[in-house]
Amino acid sequence: MMVILNKNEVVSKVFNNNIVLVNSSGKEKILFAKGIGFGKKPGVIIPKGTEVDKVFTIENKQNIENLNNIVKKINDDFFAVCEEAIYEISKQLDDELNEHIHVGLIDHLYFSVERLKNKEVIENPFLVETETLYPKEFTLARIVAQRVGEYSKVKIPDGEVAFIALHIHSALNDGKISNTIKNTFLSSTIAEHVEYRLGIKIDKKSLDYARFCTHIKFAIQRIMDNSCVHNDLSKVIKNTYKDSYSIAEEVCEIIESELDVKVKSDEVAFLTIHIERFKGTTE
């Protein structure tokens, strides 16, 4: 959807022929339009009424400061490749992204590429959980990884793709990446506890594990929102699957400890069914 500028904008930085940065009444705006940067230099005016393809606005003072630091630190082409990828994410999601993605993701990608060029190994212990919990974001992260990797002439591994996916997920949730990472870590911790108690190694690529992670994700969301969920079979489940129910209670204790919340018995019953499925793989 085309955007028409409602006032004159002064160019502060040209990244390539199609992307420029303008300082607009104390806000930073990244403008996308074919040829908008061609022949332009800082100080040139882009007149009111100009049609552009996309405008990303950064107005938080800390984000503006960090963005300007990033712009000074990395080369223009790298920044442009990252912004083109963010634009593609925005189009595919058909949603507005939190402004922090222009700081957090680009800064992350810059340092990741530097580490990869230095042959450093980037490990992500939550790769499977991230891919399972955020499949849409993970698919978009692959697009980002491919574009940045091709430009930088490095192969970006799946562990790094998972980190990119978390940035994308955060951008769709008011920039709260810390909670996203915490919940992903919690899912991994819970899975490890279940493995230990059952004496098994869970197949992280199995459908049962995907269902389990998804359930944990939405259970945490319900618990944090204090949303009620009712399980008519709670008593039956408790009496029928006593061992799995006991493990489910322990899992809920982990959740309560980490999130400082109270987990209702109905949630314990739902978790019991998932744990019983894992238990069945050992028999």
C-alpha cells in the first residue's frame, strides 16, 4: 500500500537507490521507494506528496540513539539488506512490526556475521523448541538468513535462524523478546525434567513433542492471563494416570517457581495426557 508523504522530509542518510533515512520532527523514518535515494545526498529535501512504498518510524528515544549508533557502525549495503528483509517480513505478515526490530535484529545480525566469518560456532540450545513454537516466524527467519548470508558470503546455521525467529516473534509482540526467550527456555527445562523422570530421551522431531511444546506455550499464556480452562475429566485422569499426574504436578511447580504464578489443577490434568504419551513410548 502506497504512502504519500504529508510534509517535506530532509534526507539524513542514503543506504541505496531505494532506501533512505530521514529525521522527521524528532523521529527517524526509513523510507522505501524505487529510486528514492538515487543521486540523493544528506540535506536534500524529499517533497511533500512523494509516494513511497513503505515508511518505518522509530520514535522511542533509546531506539533512535541505538539506531544512529548502528548506522555509524555498519556499512550501508549491509544495513540495506537487513532493512529489505524486514520489509519483506512486514509484507508477508501484513502487520506492523515493533520499531525495536530495526535495532535489535540488525545489531544481532551484524555481530553474528562477524562471528561466522571468524569461524566461531554459534550454538542455540533451544533450536527445536523455537522452530516448534514459532513455525511462521522460523520460516520468515530463513528468508532473512538467506538474504544476509548471500550478501555476507557466509552460511547462517539453523541455530542462528532460531535466534532471528525470536526477534521476529518479539516484533509482533510489542518488542518483548525477553519474555519470549524466557518461555522458550522454560519449555526446554520442562522437557528435560520429563525426560529425567520418565528415564527416556524425547524425540524432539516427533509430533508428540510438537504438541507438548505448543501446549506449554498456550498453557503459560493462559496462566499469565489468569484465564480459566476447565477439564471435566480431571479426577479421572488423576486416578488413571497417577505417575504421569505426579510428574505433571512437578512440571507445574517449575512453572509456578519461574513465573511466580499459581497453576490450576485443570492445567495439571491436561499436561498429564501429554506426559502419558511420552511414557507410552518406553513401553
